[in-house]
Amino acid sequence: MKLELNQLVEHFTGTAFSVAEVSYYKIESGSSGWQKSAPFPGFIFPLVGKAEFSFNGTPYLASIGNTIHGGANMSLGKRVVGKGRWEYISVLYEINGIEPQGICLEELHFELELGQSPRLTELLWGLWRVYNQPGAIPAFQTETLFRCVLEEVFVCARNKKINGAEDLFEKVSAYIMDHYMDTLTVRELAELNGVTENRLYYIFSKYAGMGPGDYLMVYRLNRGKELLITGDAQIQAVAKSVGYTDALYFSRIFKKRFGVTPSEIRKKNKE
């Protein structure tokens, strides 16, 4: 399911929940393994390093600037990425009563991009400290601080979304649709938007399932296919109109994608 931030916030607003466990972990480089997740849903808050998490086969890269939510009793894979140590705080919570319709938090896994938030880090350390103290007041503070953590998470996610990865993907993909016939490179697209090529590749892989170069090629070929079927222009002219000056190269990658040559698909549709 596609989860909207506002929908998630509204669901938490209407759900009774309490903190089940707050833990701080330090895991050395090279560590990996599989297990069942806890019997409660919860959040993973990266502090140092990076790690790959997988909930029921869906992979996530946990690093500073995002948080991962995992459901209860899920297949959980973990692998520390890079040479450094991986540190994070995990906050599990228990659902009390019946949730509003539409979302089941115990069955939900997702990622929220937050960006840098010193306040969130401060709140998390405060939450961890009071959780490990005995008494009624620390217990009360634990619940209060967790709600402050969630507030900061939701505010950061909203702000990140406004100027974040999804907006960048939509901006660059729209530019490709308007300028696919021009000479475009991934480097030029990255420079135009003030990001690195690696960042652009990550964003397109996340939202389109392919890199920006492949996205541009697929868009050009689909547009070329449309022109071949609906028009009578020569193949060389069609190739040039979608950004390929070499008609032979256009024909080769066209066949690789569609299984037929440009002339074959035109003949087939005319028949």
C-alpha cells in the first residue's frame, strides 16, 4: 500500500499506544543475520554508520537522516554496511485497544526520510535514559518523550518531503519529458539540480526502479514507438526526434526493448 504521511499521522493520533521497549545497540562492522522481529511494532533510529534492514523481504537502508518502521513478528534481516560500527536506538510500542480502520501498525513496514535533526537525537537519548530509570515519574516521562519523538519525526518528514527526494524525482522526470529530444546526460541532469550523479541514481532507483539514464532511454523509446505507429516519418527522422542521431543505434536498442525492429513494429501495426 502507498502510505501518505498525513494518513499515518492521523492514524497515530487516533490510536492508543504505549512504549514497550527502548534499546540502544552497537554492532560491529561485518555483522549480519536473520531473525524474527519483536512481538511489537517499532522504529529504528540510526545514530552512527549504516545498515541494511529487510522486513518480510523488503529492503531498507538505515542511515543518519531516516527512520525505519518495522511490524511485529516479521522476517527481519540485518547487515552492517561499510567498515564502521553501526549504532541505533530502537523504540518498540504496544497497541492498546482497537486501531482505527485503514492501517494495521503491527503489519506495517516503511521508511521516512527526515534529514538532520539534532533535536530528534537529543529527544532519543533522553527517552533512552528515562526508560531505564525506575519509578512512576520516569515511566510517565517515557510516554511523553516518545510522543515528542513522533512529533519531531512527523515534522521532519513533512519538511523533507516538501524539498526532498520525491520532489527532486518529479522535477527531473518532468524535465526529461520536456527535453528528451535534446542531448542529455546524467551528469548534466545532476548538475542542473545541484546534486551528485550517485544521489540522482539513488532517487530514480527508489521512485522509478531504474537509474536516470535508463529512465531517459525508456521514455525516448516509448515515444519513438508511438511515433512509428501513428506517423509516417522515416525511421531516421523518428530516431532524431527522440534524441538519437544514430538511427542504427536507435534500431538496435529499440529491438532489445520491444523484441522487434522499428520497421517491423510499423509494418505489424499497419497490417
